[in-house]
Amino acid sequence: MEKRRVVVTGVGAVTPLGNDVETTWKGIISGLSGIGPLTRLNADEYPAKVAAEVKDFDPELFMERKDARKMDRFTQYAVASAIMAVKDAKLEITDENSHRVGVWIGSGIGGMETFENQYEIFLKRGYKRVSPFFVPMLIPDMATGQVSITLGARGFNSCTVTACATGTNSIGDAFKVIQRGDADVMVTGGAEAPITKMSVAGFCANTALSTNPDPQTASRPFDKNRDGFVIGEGAGIVILEELEHALARGATIYAEIVGYGSTGDAYHITAPAPGGEGGARAMKIAIADAGLTPADIDYINAHGTSTDYNDKFETLAVKEVFGEHAYKLAMSSTKSMTGHLLGAAGGVEAIFTVLAMTDSILPPTINYQTPDPECDLDYVPNQARQMEIKAAMSNSLGFGGHNATIVFKKYQ
């Protein structure tokens, strides 16, 4: 069966750097940080003092107040981002085409804030006072469900939950839905709102979060003095579209998505496999699926969490896949500016990857001050760099041993 070509025609995002793609992207290429003091919780109760919080987000710009009250924050972010992405794509969803427009949006944790709030109500006042919307607000697939309802998209509908690989797995799987002919358009990405009491407590308990109290330097991927990731929140949604469908309606094309690889470590619940073996296989599969060679890749948007194991093993995996070319390509971690959006990371980072190609600019890895001998590649330190990018990939690696890679190239 001939594979159908798939392109990116729209983008939408809510991030710690801004509540739209334009503001966020300006911040990224300017090397600005969206990380600040932890304000949503009492920082005195946690060793982690900073977070990448979404600021001044008003859900009522995108939905009725009564609808917003029935959604957890992660779903609000997803709906807002999807509406912006569809508008950016100038896509009209009608009764005639809605059955060919699908939604695939994932979340690593789902409605954790809703769970915590409703559990407190349950303890104090009993089950009768628990909201009837508790379960629909909690479950991770409700971002996909609410986006589908809001847009009237009646096609292929699914949700991925693969921890920090969620957003990239979602986009990769949605790409395959279109490629094999099961949809013409997919609204896809990830959404997350994990800055809650128990989420932060859990990540602090397993020592994953940075305890650096300085918001400007806490997230420092690949730097020798990195000490953990900074928790973030938001959503990133892309519109994927079958090429001929996009051309027929005169859509603007950002890039073509050409490859997807997904693997499991089968090793450990939180630590990556030695040498980043699983991540290396995901990259190899994605490059082969794209019909490219390692030497064709100009840029990698790294998972780059600012944790000791991830950054070291992702570097090793890149060396395994690319050999000598690993020292010629550019690789940066935009988590140095956004923090780690967990299940939403792959969504926003896919957007950064295609915009880097569109604008011929490499996003920087900020806060890179002290080189680590074990991380010795070109991480585009501290400042963006102009460069033509013909092919690029985005990596996401998650707890449970999930590895996902997607490959984009310039549309021709």
C-alpha cells in the first residue's frame, strides 16, 4: 500500500513562555526563560522552589465559563491550543468533512488537580458532595474528548499515555492514521497541568526535580551542574494533514512529517536503559521510516531534561545512531526555557522543531555554563543560531521505558 504524504498546516500552544505560539516562539529564539518561583503551591513545603507555570491564562477567551468549570486545567489548555491550531491552519470543519477529521491528544497524568481537590471534599463532606464531573475531569482522554466536541471532529479519536513521551507518541501515531488513509486531518499533541500538591511531592520524593532555587539557572540541560528537571505545564497541538487535502484547500505548509519510531526499554520504571539503547533504536526506526540516512539530519530537539541520567544517555544514544555525524549536527533542549511539560513536552517541542525549519534558526540551550565531558556535542549553547535545516527530529523519553522520535523535513 502506498503511503500518503502528511504535512503540518497549523500550530497552537499554551506554554510558560506565552499563551500562543507567536509569543512562545519569540521567547524561545530570544533565549528567554518561562521559569519562575513556584507560586501555585506553598514552596516552603517542597525542596523544589521553582516551576514553569502558565501565566495569565483565561479559558473564557476560548470557551464558556460553564464549560471551563467542567474541565481540569490540562483540558482547558488542550482546547485553547486546538482552537488556535485550527485557526492557524484556516481549517473549516463541516458536516461534510468532520468524519475525516480526527483527534489524538495525550496527557501523562491527566486531571491530578481535580483529583486532589475532590478527594479533600470527599474526606470532609462525603461522597455526595463530590462533583458529578469528577471522573470526566480527571481522565486523561478528556482532552481529546473535549477538543473533539468543541471542534465537531468526528473522525479517528484516541489518547496516548506514555509519560514524558506522550506528546511525541500522539503525533507519531496520528501521522500513521493519516498515512494509512484512516483520516485526512488529525488534531494532535499533548496537554499537561501537573503543578499540583501530589505531583510535585511525588517528583520531589524520587529526587527528579531541581532543588536550585534560582529560576534563571535551575533548568540547565547538558550542563555539568544540572541537578534535575523543572516541572512545567501547558499544551502543544499541531494540525497534521494529508498533502493533497492540504493543497486542495490552499493551506500553508510548515513542514512534512516523514518518520516515526517508538520503542520500549524493558529495563527500569524510571531510569533509561544503559547507553540510551531504547532511545537509539527509536531514532534509527524513525530515520529509516523517513527514508533518510543519519547524515541527512541537521537538527535534533532533544528530550534534554536537565537530569544526570537523561542528558548523558541521550547523548550516548545520539552518538550510537549518528557516529561521526553526531559532532556535525546541532542538538538543543528547549526545556532550558520551558521547563519539562511532561506529556505536553512532545507537542510543544514538535512545534519548535518545525518553526526552526521554517525560520532557519536553531533554538538555544540556555544556562549552559560548565561543559560536561560526558555531554560533548553541539547543544547550541545560550544563543540561537541561524542555519538552514532540511531535516530535523524531536525526541521524547518517558518513565516506564517509553521512547519516541518523529522526523520532519522541509516540504518540497
